Amino acid sequence: MPLYADIILPLAIDQMYTYKVPDELQTEVCEGCRVEVQFGSKKIYAGVVNRVTNIEKSTHQNFKPIISVLDDGPIISKRQLALWTWMADYYMCSLGEIMLAGLPAGLKLASETIVVRNMDMEANTVLHSDDEFLVLEALEFQDELTISQVQKILNRKTVFPLINKMLNKNLILTKEELNKKYKPKVVTTVELHENYKDNISEAIKLIEKYEKQIDCLLAYIPLNKNLEYVTKATLQKKAEVGYSTIKSLLKKEIFVEKDRVVSRLGDLNIETDIEDLPKLNDEQVRALSEVRSAFNGLTTVLLHGVTGSGKTRIYMELIQDAINEGKQVLYLLPEIGLTTHFIQRLKAVFGEAVTTYHSRLNQNQRAEVFKKARTDIRIVVGPRSAVFLPFENLGLIVVDESHDYSYKQQDPAPRYNGRDVAIILGHTHNAKVILGTATPSSESYFNAKSGKYGYVTLKNRIKDLNLPELIIYPLNKLPTSEVVESFSKFLLNEIKITVESGRQCLIFRNRRGYAPVLKCGVCGWTLDCIHCDVSLTYHKTRDAMRCHYCGYTTRTSKSCPDCGNTKLELRGTGTEKLEEALRLILPQVTIDRLDADTAGGKTRLSRILRKFEAGETDVLIGTQMITKGLDFENVGLVGVILADALMYYPDFRSEERAHQILCQVAGRAGRAYDKSKVIIQTYQKEHAIFKSMNWDGQQIFMKRILNERRRFSYPPYIRFVQFQFYHKDYTTAFNYSKLFAQKFRDLSKLTILGPVPNPIKRIRSKYIMNCIVKTNKGVAHRSLLKSTFEKVYMSLAQEKWCRGIRVSINVDPS
């Protein structure tokens, strides 16, 4: 009986496509495996089988057959497919977009056009251009060329017009082949020939006249005992011989060569000594007992503990519980940069059971971790993308710093929240989920207080340490002589005292670059981005003006184009300017900077953190990257340069976010020693946010926030879904969004707010209009919202003037 398979393709299309399963593949095709299929007239993709069905043949005569099966079994588990389906429904996107986000690049395959020579056509019968001649000459030396190879040969990006001309002349033919990106790592090993494995003395007799060959053979023996396999390079290094020596032993058949498929995960290992865990204090013992008790009735627990209270120590106990039960563990962190720093701590306890998964691994490493995650890996540490790993035996999910907004994917779709997806992932596996934070999000706090989550607290720091002394330092009444390049003299003096006492300092400013504005003091002109409605930021190390939204870069203007003034002013302060100023003011102090400009690449961030942890850096200046979960014992002072910039962003969450950032950065101080300080420079000393930075103040703050949200019908009491409309012409974007909102109101009783321009009106040459829909929680309202959107979108798609509009959907925007 014929079988048919519903295939998820890696495309942003709102449906799956059904393919016929050939008789010879019926035993191989299964849910979750990858198959090679043709889509359209030429393209070939690797799709994932979502369902295999038995349907009447008469109604499915025209379905294309599956070409081949790419895996020995499923690479996506049924639970993972269920998670994909939930995400597509909840975040209003396609399964194809989930697949694009969920699979590592090495497993997302698409065909590439292959150029071959037309052997039926005599090349010399047609006149060739220079470019055509180069392509044909290349095809003389190799049978096939990819489009990318043609681009390299011609040193041109655009080659399709040339390809079309050559096709029209019948000089070439094209075909589509699946570009199989993931390749297993193969190494060439050397082994003793079977004849000598039990009789090494016979081998030595054969080479007794050759000293280097004997050295090589003798070096092999201990390597073979201690290593899983011996490569030529390893043997060559150990024996201190040239390759010719090994070649001679191969020729005499004392050694034999073998190709071996090996894991790339060994490349990820960080050498760390195994350590004993410190003993739990009384409060940690109580909290751990409460967490375990809560897990008896609930799957999710919020662990709310002040910074430095030892939440990580409790995670370690829970991880050990899961490992003892034979379960897998997923440990989520908000930033890739934290992964390497934190994995050292986990490896010190759990050794080689720990591995990592994030976008800074190469595509083959990511593919290998993905494949092994089903059963072979015990503990995985990673950012939000790790929720897509196809675990088979997941027992615990730790979401560290669960309040952090980095868990929310912004672009492209799916715009999911890693924290919320982790909770659903836990439900699908019947796994325990613990959300750890010192500053819970309003949503998590609400769910904990309403009984949906368990709620466990840690109110005190370990070792009976006090929280740092908090000093709110007002700038508004200071004479200008008391402020030097954004540093008050009071803060500078405290930095000097702290460093002289052998302690370290963290300085927080949430803006990178040197200065955010280049302005004419005469007429007010500013140098703005040509693609975005923002001013360009000056970066002194590059001597360039740069847009932090689209990446546009230009040279610094020497004069005002409007009035000719040559004395332009750099206004504002970024981390780069703070670093320069502090080096001049305190030349004896060693200073480093941690932001997106200094922490790029695989090793630079780790190097900066390692130097600070080792005490080689006295002062570390940084953006939000220094606020997130870093545990440095010797920080005696934290300085916040301008807290006001955090509090006045046009978003209902701005006060909550500012509170979280300030509490988190303050929590970096005094984690191992008493007598630490936090100095916050501000023009609003009496702002309520500064009264919420201790435990009791935080409880009052969260209650006030939740009361305001309930009063005005804001999350977490209802859902927000944001629709954004993009177009290169502002009037078109405005008219479309206005018509969209009107049609939406006509078709449903759901509340839609807007349209209004985006806070930054234009980004990457596209104007942006926003609408927000308020809906109640629940499947029925979600279904109504989705059906209404589809009706409105499809009706507007019929209008010609609407076809250039791009619409994005952001569920639970943050």
C-alpha cells in the first residue's frame, strides 16, 4: 500500500507539502528524519518528515516522490516536533521558520546550481566572450562548477546573466544538487599490523639498523595504550621524527593506515580540575528542600535569590539529582559570552559530561552536538537556541538569569522567548524547570505568586556577607568643576581608594562607542545615518561614525554642511570615551573595556574576563555585558555613570528593565568580601527605583508594577501581539497600517492600538509603523487573533499598492 509523507521545508511558507514515499524507501522514511525532495521545477531541499500517512492512491496521483533519505533514523524527536508545532501556533509563524531556527546550518540543506559543459556542442563553433572562455576553460579541468566557484573565477558577484547567455548558446547545462554541508571529521590513524601486535620483537628485528624507525615504534607503544587512537601527527611529535620515517614503517607493513571518523566535541573541551562542591549553608539547605518539594506538584519553580546568594550551588545539586536518575540536563544562559566562562565552573564539578552549544561553534561542531544531544550528552550549556536540541531523556532545565531580555529573539522569525519555550519543553518531557534570578520578570513573579510556579527565596548572601553599600550620588546640583568627563570627583576618588586597597572596580555605561552625537554648536545640525533615523556614533579607535542599527559607517565630518562651522562638537559619552578619560585621570590604574566592540570573536571576550578574574585588570568598563551573571570575588566598587538613561525609554517595561539592570550590576560587588560600594550617578536622586534595590523594596516595587499592569490591562494580565509594517515610503507604510487596523476592528472585537510610528521611525531604509493587539490568554483568543490576521492580510494582499509591504508579528514583545 502506498505511503505519503507530510514534509516541513526550510522556507517561510504557511503549509507543509505531501510527497509520495517510493516503495524502496518505505522502511527508511519515518517521522523526524530528513529527506531529499524537489520543490518547484528545480530546487531541491532537505525537509523534515512531520507525518507519514496512508491515503487513497487515486486522489494523490500527482505528488512528487521523495528522492532519498538523508539519515539512518530521525534527527528530530516526536517531542521536538510537538514543540515546533506549539511554537508555530503560539508565535504565529510557519513550521519552516521554526525549522530554520531549530536546525544547525550543517543540517539545513538546499540545492545549489551546478554548471556542466554541454558535450553535444562544439565549443569552437561559437564566438565566446572573455568571461565565457574562462568558464569553459575551467570546465576543461573539472567536470562541474558551482555558482560560487564561477563567481570566484570571474571575480564577480553577478554571474546569472552570463550563465543565461551560455545556456542560450547551448555551451553549458545546469543541474541542481543537494549541498551536503555537514561532513564527519575523518583522521588518518596508524596502527600496528596484525602480524606484530603480539610479537613486537619481530618488528624491531626488521628495522634494527634504523635508529629513527626504532624510536618511532617504541614511541607508538605507550601512545597506543593511553590514547583511543594514534594519528600520524601525534606519533611524529612524540617520536621526534620526520614523516619519511613513518612512511618507511608503512612501506614495510609494520604500520598500517586507517581512516577513522572521530568526534569534533573533543575540540570543545576545557581542561579543568575536578573540584569538591562547597558545603551548603543553612539557607541553601532550606531552599533546596523547598525546590524539591515544589517539584512534587509543579514542573516549574522560580528561585528568587539576591545576587551572591548561591543560586548556582543549588543548581549543581539539582543537576546531580538528574544525573543520578540517568536524565539529561539543559542549562540556559542569556548570552553566548557567558557560556565559556560558566562552562568552566560546571566542568570543575561534572567533568566531561558537560558540553556547549551556541552560534560561535563552527557548523560541523554544531551539527555534531545536535546529533549527539539525543542520548549521548548528559549536560548541555547554551543560550536560547539550545532549546531546539532533540533531547530524548531530558530531566532538568535550568534557566539562569531568567529575567534577561536576551532570551527573547527579535529578528528574524520565530520571535520566541527562550525562557517560555523552555517551560513548554519541560512539559513535553515531564522535566523539571527552574527559573533562577535576583530580579524576576513581572510575568514570572506573577505566575509564582498566583501558584502557577513554585516560589522559593534566598534573601541573604553566602558567608553572611552584607549587600554592598548603596550611594545614590546626585549630579544636578554639582558645579561643573566637580565632574570630569562624566566621572564625578567623588566616584574618581572612590575608584582610586578601591584600587589602592587591592580591590577591583566595575564601571557601567549602557552605551558603546566614544560619543553618540556629532553636532554643530551653531545651527544644531547632527550627522545622522543615511538609512536610519538615528544619529551616528563616533568610534575613536576606528576614527569613524557608525550606525548601531544598520552598520553604516562613514568618515567624521570636518565642517557643518549647513552653516560651514568647522568646530563641531562630540556630545555624550560612551564606554570608549570613559576608558580614554580614566586612563588620563588615573594613569597608574590598569583599565580594560568590555562591550560589543571589544568582545567580538571566539576568544576576545574570554580573554578580557580571564584577565579581570586573575586580577590583571583594576577597572573594567562595560555595557550590559558586565551585568549578567559574572562572579568575580574581588570587586569592591561598582559605578553607574548615568542611571537616568535607563529609565526613560518609551516602553511600559522601561522602569522594570532599569530596576533589573541596576540591581544586577550592583550585585557584582562584594561577592566574597565585605565593605563594598555601589555608586549610582543620577539627576533624579528621589526616583522610586532607587528605593527598590534591597529585598523589601523590591517586593514593594513588584507589587506596584503588577497593580499598574492590572489597572491598565497590560501583561502579564493579558497578551500583547505587535504587528510591524515596513516600507521604503512612509505614506505607504502609514496608509497600510491604518487600513490594517480598521479592517481588524471590523472583523473582531479584539482591541487593537495604533497605528503609531516606531520609536525609531526608519531603520535600514524602511519606515516602520506599529500596531498592538491586546488579547486574553487562552487557545480560543489565540485562534481568533490568528484567523483575523490571516483574513485581513489576505484581503490587503489583493491590492497592488500593498504588495511591497513587509509585515512582521511579534508575540509577547519585550
